[in-house]
Amino acid sequence: MKKIKFSQIVTALSLAIVAGSAFFISNQINKENTTPEDTGALFGGVPENGYPFAGFMLTEKPDGDVALCGINIVSKTKGVSAAHCLEDGFSTIYPVLGEYRRTFKRDAIDFSNASMSPDYGGMISVKDAGIHDVSVIEFGEEVNLSEYAQIAAPKIGCDYYIVGYGTNEQGLLVQRMGGDVCIKTIEDARFEIERSSTFFCGGDSGSGIYEKDTNNLVGVVSAYSPAGDCKSATRFFAGRVDVEAEFIFSGESGRTDPLVLDESIVDEDDSIAKINPFDTEKGQTIGDLTQDQIELVTAVFLFVSVIATIASAFLIFLYIVARIFKR
């Protein structure tokens, strides 16, 4: 039987210490910086690395809650999202491009101002869903991209694509996903998306609906009906951006006042779900670590790793010395 050398035991122990340290620190990060389990997002989609002008934004509300929505960069200084992402008020907004990451505060585009379409009156039922549900997010710095989302008019058909973030059917959190969708009907200020293998859920509000493989933005995700589990929803709505072009590019501010809506009068079958919130009321948080906290965690991990390495080297040294004196 082959004997296990002392040095091999020491090496294995060292690796175990380092791995355990990494796991512990990672676990602490997740405790401090988690995402809700029921935010929902694009179902039936695939990981999406294209459409660089499509991102996400996290809106901090005055009551401390945080909401996730999509954002679409239409110029160096403006992005477009859903109006209902702002209807409860906001203290600040963190717009971010690319994959979701916990350092979103550090990586966010500088936020300047935001407002809802002046024609948006809130949504409490199917008859309101998607109508003028468009907002403009203004940046405090220029965002330089090779191309920007371009406002376009929708047409009935299936040559459309959505990019969203959040939990999908595999339970993956805030992963950037994309999927094909079909526009079923078009009205003056909204359109309805056909229920298919790809559909949106909580966390996808404001996500862009594009002509496939182009930067032509025709709408932003708004709501589904009836309210409840999105997997049981039968109708999906989006706000048209082409009818809001003047508001988007005029430079004039829209509505900024929080809306107070009485949703108790809505029949259950006519109810809608505004699909942007994180469920912070269940004690979960989307708040990310500060830069100081990130640096502290990194320093602790490096310190533990160095100590483990030094301890391993010292034990190996003792082993070698002992072997020498035995000769």
C-alpha cells in the first residue's frame, strides 16, 4: 500500500484552508448582497451578449425599496424605460450596461434626472396596461457607444426580440437574456405581445423590444394580465416608444410626481401585474457592497490565503529539517 507523504497532507490541508476561506467570504458577500427569489424575468430566452445599448437600472425609492427595470440607451445623454418604474417616486437611479453585477453602484452611468411621459396616467387594469408607459432617464455624463437604440414604429409580426434581466425558469438570478417575441395587436400607445415560449415576468419592465438583429426599438415591457404568477398570464403588453418620440427628445421634463392609484376596484380577471419590483418586504435586499467593503473583503481573503501559504511552507520546512536530522 502506498504511503501518503507528510508533504502531501500539508499541501491538501493548505488547499482546504484556502478553499474554505474563499467559500466563507463568498457566503458573507451573498448574505450582504442578495437578490430576491421571486423577481422573475425572461422565460424561454437564451443568454444574450448583443444589443449593447440595452441595459438595466436599479431604482431606489424614497421608502428604501429597490426596483429592477430595463433601460435602453437612445443617445449619449438619455435612456428609455417604463413610466411605472418611477411612479412610486425615486431617490436615485443606477443605470448599467452589460451583465448584471453586484458592483452596480460603482459601475453605473451617472444619473441626472428622470421623468414619466406627460400622458401617462398610471395602470390599474388591462384597459390601462402599456398606455404611455414610457419614461426618460437623463444622464449626468456622456455614454459613448458605437450605436444607440433608435426609435421605430411597431408592426404586427414575429420579427422582434426582447432583452431582459432577472430570474428565469432555471432559477438563475438577474442573468441577461434574450428571446423572440411576436406582436399580436397594435393600438395608439401600446401593443400586445402574443403568449409563446418566450414571455416576460417580474423584473423585465422597461426592457426593450427590438426589431430582431437591429437597434430599432419599438417598445418597452409594461405589464401582464391577470396579476399573479406570470406563468399563468395570458396577455402581455408593451408601451410604444414611437408615439413618445417628442417627449423623449424634446428636452422637456414629463411627470415626476408619485402616482396614487386605487387598485382595489379592479376585477381579478381584469387585473395586471406591473413587472418591475424586487420583493424587499420579505427581508431581502439588492443593495450592493460599497467599494470600501469590497476592498475589505478582498484584503481579508488575501490575508487568509497568505497566512495559509506561510503556514504550509513552515510545516514543509519542519518536515524537511526533521528528515535531515533522521539521516
